[in-house]
Amino acid sequence: MSGLPTEKQREVVQTLTLEKKEIDQITGLLAEVKQRFSDTESQEFLDEVGLYAHQLPYRVRRFMSRFKLGHFTDGLCCVSGFVIDDAKLGDTPRHWLDRSDAVSSLEARILHFMCASLLGEVFGWSTQQNGRIIHDVFPIKEYEFEQLGFSSQEPLTWHTEDAFHDYRPDYLALMCLRNRDNVGTYCCKPDYSTLTAEQRSYLFGPHYTIKPDNSHLSVNNFPSGTQTTTEREAAFKDIEQMVAAPRKLSVLFGHPDDPYLRIDPYFMARAEDPKAQDALEALIRLIDASYREYPLKQGDIFFINNLRVVHGRGSFVARYDGKDRWLKRLLVSRDLGKSRDHRVHEYSRIIV
């Protein structure tokens, strides 16, 4: 059970390319927001970014609305054309603890947040990157061969984001700050019609386990001031419990003719029922054979429907020279209220 792509196929995703007048309008809006906020992690910014999002150009708002309503059948879309000054951006950091881009990427981050907020509520995990809302994705030397977004030599096995957790995101929003080597993001929305009725029936049953991925482990995190030590310790203990004794769940759920998906082959054990395992392997082969590669361009904001689409990344050679691939990542929930039992305050965006 590899979960790794076998062939590379490049495709064009449903894309809205910003026109000059829209870029001018966005530039003015960003200048206004910057006058009030310099920290995109602040509660004040998070409370109001969704309001500013409704001042984005009409075409952007309509495009994102159509994506949210399911009109883009491949479960992907991209807003393209935002200009990032590479020289002003500065070097790709060596570690996610480095916040040297607090000013240089501020405009890009604000736009990223605004576009993502048109889909729902952004949130983060207390067990990822110090409980930050926006995450960095770039190669880190010490994780070169790890199954993490910070790897390079190690391919990132395709998966749905945070598949192990009931409060996983509905959407993933990736903003490309830099990608000079055209490193691709792998995506696939499976065509389940090629599976037999029996295979689909097993995939809809609670036969499978998914452990938390390595980004949630305490060894890959550092203490944070955003929650108390007790809360963070409890969150990491929950992760340890999920690793030690993952509960059984289904891979497919929702409508039988148009199902949703949760899957992460690298962190899944063999199913006890041989027929359930055969069904899973059939699905994995299907995805292996039909994924597509999307190399993001600087300024692209790429959206993935996490209920329908798996994503991953192949291996590449990192140079660690300040110009490596650099993405920002946001997680989006259409209903943040469902995670209230795992958030300290009703207005908090951090799941503990």
C-alpha cells in the first residue's frame, strides 16, 4: 500500500486570473487593512477579516462562492495574478519558528485570509506550529527525509488533511510565495464508479484506522504561549492516545452515489477484514493512477475541497539557499461551532 503517485500528469485547474482593475482594488483594500492590523494571528484581525473579505472584487467573491457551492466538479480552484515582489519578500526561512516575514508577506497573508474567509472560518491546531492559524510550508534540513510538509527528498504521501480527526478542515487554502523549481502539488478527486458495489460498501463501513500524522506529535512542536501548558499537554496526550489506539472509522461517508472521503494511507494499518483491506487497496490503486500535478506559481492562492480531494507532493532537491519553495497554508471549516468542545472560548480559532 504505497499511497505514492506513479506517474506525473499536469493539468490546468479552474482559475480566476485577476485583472488590473481588480488588482488595483485589492491593493487599496490591503492598504486599508494594514493601517489597522499588522498581526494576522491577533484575535481582532481574525474577528474582522471576514468582513473585509466582502469588499473584494465581485468576480473573486462570485468565484469563491461557486467553488463553495460545489460547481467546480474537480474540487479545486485557484485565484491567480496577485503580484509578490520576490526581492522584498526576503529569504525562504530555515525553520517555521522564524517570523522574519512578519512585514514582507503581510499583504499576501491578508489577501490569503480574506479569500479563505469566503469559504468559512479559518482555524488552527494547538498541536501544530505553536498553535498558529497560518502555517508555513517549506523544506527544513532536519526533516529532509521525514513524512512531513517540511520534507524534500521524502515524497509527501497523498492524503486528506488531518484525516484522523473529526474536526478536520473542509477546505485547504495554499498561497504560493515562491516556487522557482515548479514543485507540483498532487491532487485527485477519485472516480468511485470504477469500484465494485461490494468495495464501496466496505469503504463505507467502520473497518479502518487512521493515526495522527507526524506534524501533530510533540517532538515536532514547541511550547506556545497561546494556550496554557496544561491545555497543550492535554492536547498532545490526546494525540498520543490516538496514535496508540486509533478508533475504527469509514473511509467513505455521506451520499452513497457521491461520497466524501477521509484517507491517509501512510498512517493507516491493515484492516482486520481481508475484504475491507482489498477495498482500500483498490481505492489506493485508483488514486495512484489518476492524480494530477499542479505546480503553483508565485502569487497563486490554491483551494482544495478536503472532503473530496486528496493532495500530496513528490520529492525534490532543496537548496536551502533562501529561494526554496515556500507556501502559506490555512485550514477552513464551514462550521467552526462543531468543534466547540475542543476550543477554550467560543471565539477561539484554535482546536486543543
